[in-house]
Amino acid sequence: MFRNYLKIALRQLRYNQLFSFLNILGLTVGLAVSTFIALYVWHEFHYDRFHPFADRTYQILSMAKYGGNDFIMGQLHESFGTETKRQIPEVEEVVRLSEGSGEVVLQSDAAHRFKESKIGFSDASTLSVMGFRLLNGDAKTALSEPGRIVLTRALAEKYFGKQNPVGKTLQYDKQYPLTVSGVLDDLPTHSIIHFNALVSLSSMPTLGPNAQNAFKGSGFLSTYLVLRPGAKVALVEKKLQTVKSGLQFVDITAYYVLESLPSLHLDSRMAPKTARQSLYILLTVALVILALAVINYVSLTTARATKRAREVGVRKAVGGQRSELIGQFFAESFLTTTLAFVLSLGLLQGLFPWANQALDLHMDERVLNQGPYWGLLLALWLGCSLLAGSYPALLLSRFRPQEVLKGTMGSGRSGAGVRRVFTTVQFATSIGLLICSIVLYTQMRFLRTKNLGINRAQVVAMKIDRDMTSQFPALRDAVRQWAGAENVAVSNTALFTNNVMTWFLNTEKNKKQLMVNALTVDKTFFNMMGVRWIYAPVGWEQKPVTNELTVFNQTVMKEAGIKGNPQQQAPPFKGMTTAGVVADFHVRSLHGPVSPMLLSIVSDTAKSLVANGGFLLVRLNPQSNVPQSLEKLKAIYDGSKPVAPFDYYFLDDAYDKLYAKEQQLMRLFNGFTGLTLLVASLGLLGLITFSVEARTKEIGIRKVLGASVTGIVSLLSKDFLKLVLLSMLIASPIAWYAMDKWLQDFEYKVEIQWWMFALAGGSSVVIAALTISFQSIRAALMNPVTSLRSE
């Protein structure tokens, strides 16, 4: 029986090649895209579940009130973890881990000397407790002694090639030798813990004054507790508030909470509020795209119902049972979806690396080999087969043989209402996504072009190492000579990054608590970067800076309640003199308002800035060749006999990275919009093709009676175009509501305007009209003699 079903199904695919192609293509795209999205969503929802004790591992967060807001920190002093384990019996293990701050120079030999980020520090217990697998070395002892470092596979190959590096020496920060004690396998991508190497925590006091000071007097370690089985989290949290004795560094105003390790990625107090919401949106989009593909199949299959009606009537007349007919149509559905499934599998496997990189999704190909991935694929295949086959099977198998064989069943009426609903849903979805894409693009363009109060164009920031104090004056003067003194400035901070220093200050006048961004710069910074003065320091244009000046932005004055000329009033903060006030400018993203800002202007930049590291800001000529300019800067830098490799970034690039999530969302929406329009157009093409076939005689008669080509095209197109216009009316308010909610996350945002809806609707109408016109014009130009003879 099944063999017979299969033969008939194959025959139907062969005889109806266009409809078979449209069905299979639509399902292939729907399955491939929805599977990719579902895979990504599964990946995001399963962060840090692979650790051996994930279900009872918790991170300690420190929380304090400042300025009426909760200030949350995930980094604690090294003594906190030690004392927690000693004082709280419910704690079985403590893991203290830092992913590193800033960059550090590593060197294995003269030819292998690079700046590296994410060189962290951790306890001896980290590798075994967290379940990180070592390719070389012993996880229990690799970080148990000072002077040891464990490398990831990529870093080990970078410095030592394919050989086993265990036992070899790696120079840390230009002068401190560390012994490689292990090589880690590639870290799982679905983890919040990322590092390129780990140095034993006990090494920190031996790695120079900066590492010593951080170890003794700062909170820099993520501290994880593995609780004993059965321990109550609420009780441990209560006991954490009493861990005071024995601590070398503690904020007495803070209280402590525990968050489970698997929840940190999406549900932590420090995670973006929209993280989980974005995944639900993506999952919904995946289901919508898959539903559209299934709708296409159902629409095209039911549209051809009358073509199969005579077959059904004959089979019923000779004794065929409805259950057998249902089985036949389900077999056809399974065959079509199986072909689409195999093609989508190949498409997904082939495009995975490209799509993963293009969308910046941070998944590696190991996820394709996991059981849940294959389970997901099989579930989608089975679900699609059942959904796609159910309605056509039930519809086609219920035809009455007497109506079919008498010819009294109306052509094309079966399921016509359902098909109209399906077409409306498809285009409503496409138009809705298109509106969202237009709003996303407009907002991102607004963010990229908005005046920030500071001119970031063509500015390259050269990193200056803290050990280059003696070389810095000659290097700065050489760069000034090449680029022009007015195009070179100095800053202690990497602008448009998350590394801007923040001070916690109380205003004198109204006792407000403010989080103030602090920058140290030279005099040239203001003119070069286009920062506008509201009140310039006295004699600013006439004389050089000889003593350190303190200036504030307008927001500080506003928050401190100071009006008028602040140079003639008491300073906003105790112990500070107001030398001047600058107009507000942004050094962070536009998600929030301008931060209160304090700028210290110094004369001796070599002493004040480079002592702790800084940046030489160079504005390139807009007409210059950027690669050649960078080569010249590198040559000047290398000529100063630097202690660290040449390192730089462009302010424009750093600013764009502040909106990485929004850029990713925009790329996803653009891709999904294109795919939904493709699937909807495929369905529309199939339906108009069937409509032309079903009305061949009518078209021929109309042409014989004098109908024009334009009239026939209009006749065939108007019903479909009405559905597209109805789709626009349905999609517009839904898309407006969704985008209005999304824009609430931005302090500075565009207005949703009428032209966005008109552009989306007009584009959809044009696409639909082009799709329809291809077949309708072809039908209108057909010789009526041929049309009538075919009947």
C-alpha cells in the first residue's frame, strides 16, 4: 500500500513541476531559517549548564544604593571568597575568577610578542570545579602554584605552534616569566566565562606594582560558590551579610545576593532587560517563517484541488475509502517535506559558518553535532509534514463522487476563503517586518549621524603603554610634526568604550549623589575634538596651561543646582575649583542621557597620562590613504623603541560597537524580511498561476469579445492586490506598537512617521504586482484560439 502511495506521490511531483518546485523551495527556506533561529535560541537558553555543579553554583553580587539607584557589581576582593568559605559551612567550593582588565604584552620569543586581552587570574580549583577540559596538563594542579599560566588552544598555537607547550616559559607584561602548565580545549560558546589564558591567582603579588595594588585593594574577581547539596540559598545569602571579619577590602554599605550560574546570561540583575525578550521575538519570527512556508504548501495544494477532484471521484466510485485517500495525500506531504528537509539540512550546514559570522552570533559548529540539534530537526520535519498534509488531505478526501463526475463542483471554490486568509497573513507578516526593518535602519542611521558634541571622524587612538614615559615626549612631537600639532591630542581614556573612569561624588549645594565620568586630557583636546566651551578658563587662548585645571560639563552644573557663571560661584564638589564649563558631549552610547563629566586638563602629559597608560589621538586627513597613514604612524611609533607592540583603534569603530546588539537585530530583521517576502511571493506566484489555468476559457472568451490586455491583467490582479492592501492595514498598527516599545530603550530616538508605512506598503504592492503581472500578462497575450481549443 505504502509503495503505491509513494509511486502516485512521485508521479504528482513529476507532472506538476512548477507547483512542486514552489512547494519544496518554500519549505526548504522555512525549515532552514527556522531551524537556524531555533538553534541560536536554544544555544542562548542553555548557557553554563555544562558545568559539573551548575545546578548548585552561584555568583555573589554586591549591591549598594547610590543616587537612588541600585549599583550592582559582580567583582569582589580576593579575601571575600576565602572568608566566605571559612565562615559559611554550606559552601562546598569557592571559585574566584577574573577575565583580566585591559591588555597585556605576552612574549615567547623575539618573533612572538603580542598584546593580548582577556588574560585572567583564577584559583587552582577553577578548572576542575567548572569542568574546563585540558588537552595538556593536570586540571587539579595547573594553577596551584605561583608563576603558572594555562593557555587556550588558540593562544598556545599562536605562541608555540602545534608542539606541546607545557613546561615552556611565556614572558608576562614584558618582564615576568610564567611557566605554561596546561592547554585548554576550545571553551564552549554558550558560557558567560570567556578568557584567552588564566594565570594562577597566587602569582598576582609577584607581577609588578599594578597587579599588587589590584590584588590588595580592589574588587576584581567574579566569585562563585558551589553550595553543598540541600543547602538553602536564602540562608546562605543571609549569612553573606555577616562576612566582615577577616576582609581586607569591603564596602560596608553593600549587601550581597546570589544568582545561579545558568541564569546569569539572561536573567541576572546585570543582564540587559531586553535579552530574554529579544530571544522570544526571534523564536516568534522563526515560527512565523515556518508557518508561512506551511501556508504556502496548503494554499497551493488546495488551489489545485479541482485538478485532483476527478481522480478522487473515480477512486471513491470504484470503492476507495476516505482513509486510503487521506493516507495518499499524507504520503505526498511527507515526500515533499522530506525532500525539503534534506535540502534544508544541506543549506543549513553549508551556510552556518557564514551566517554565524555575518550575524555575529558567537556559536561554533560543535552545536551542530549535539543531540538537541538533531532532535529539533526531526521534530520540525514531522511537525511540518503533519501540518502541511492535514488540511489538504481532509479537504480533498471529502469530495463527493457524484458532484465531481457530474461536473457540478465549482472550479477553484474549494478552500478559496482559506487561501485568501493565508495570503493576507503572509503579506501582513512581510509588511510588518518590512516596517520594523525601516524603523531599525532609520534609528541606527540617526545614531550614527547625530551630533555627539564631539567630532570622532577620522580619529585614530594610539595606545601608549605606561612604561613609555621617557619615550613619550619625542613620540608625541614626531606625530605632531607629521599630522600637524592641531591634529594631535592626548587622553587617559579609551573614548566610546566601557572603560571610562567613573567617580562617585556628592554635590555641595543640593547634596545629590552623582556618578561622574572623569577624563584627563591636554589643552589641544578641546579644539581638535570640537568640544565647545560655555565658559572657557580665564586666559585660555592667551597662555598655556601651567597648572592642572578642572572643568565640568553642563550636566554637572544642572545637577548641582548652579546657575549663571559657575566660575564666580562655589564649586559643585568639595575641594574642586571650577576653571570652566564645556557643552555636553557623549563618550558613551545614546541609550542614556549625557553623563555628568569632569575633565582634568594637564600640561605635562608624559607624567600625568602615560604613567598609567593613555592614548594619543590623531586626526587623519579626510583625503589621506588610511592604510598608508597607519603604516606611517606605526613607523613613527616603532622608531621610539617602544616596550609594547603598535596598537590602535578608530573612534568611529568604537562608537559603532556600542550598538552591536542593535546592528545584529537589524541584520536579522533585514534577512527575515527578505525571506518572508520571498516565501509570500512564491505562494502568490503559485496562486496566480493556478488562477490563470482555471480561467483559461474565460480569458479566451473575453479576448474574442474585445477585452484589452490591460483589462484582463487588471481582472486577474485586482483581487490579489486588494489582499495585499488589507495586509498593510493589519500590519501597520502592530508594527507601530512593537517599534514604539523598542525605541523606549533609547534616550535619543527617531519619530515613527507615515512615510515608513507608505514605503513598506508600497514596496510590498510593487513586489506583489511584479509577481502577479508575470503570469497575468502572459495569459492576456495568449491566442484565444489556443485557449478555447485547450478546453
